[in-house]
Amino acid sequence: MQENKIDSDTTHLEILERGIEVWNRWRSDNPSIQPQLAGEDLSELELCGANLSEADLSEAELFDTDLSM
């Protein structure tokens, strides 16, 4: 799989792990998709500036996650 290729098999967590710029571009290109991050381990990730609006974060691990804007 190419580094920047995002297809239907790519999970939302995989997109987020590619970086904030990639994530926010994907969110802009796909405004009708509600990101599914429920139950994912997001601990210690730097998510400063990530567009997480309407994302399902239920039961996600957020220990030491930077969610600042």
C-alpha cells in the first residue's frame, strides 16, 4: 500500500496515525463520514489540532493524549 493512499480498507486509526495534516485533509475530503475511534488506544498521541468533531471516541484510551487546539 502506498504511504498516502487511503482506501476502504484503511481504518480511521491508521489514517490518524499518518499525522494530523493527513487526518485533517481526509476529514475535509469526507465530511459525511463519522470517524470511528471507539475503543482504540490513543494514549500518548499528539493530536493537537486534529479535527475530531463528531468522532466516536467512546471507550477510547486517552491517557496522556494531547487534545489541545
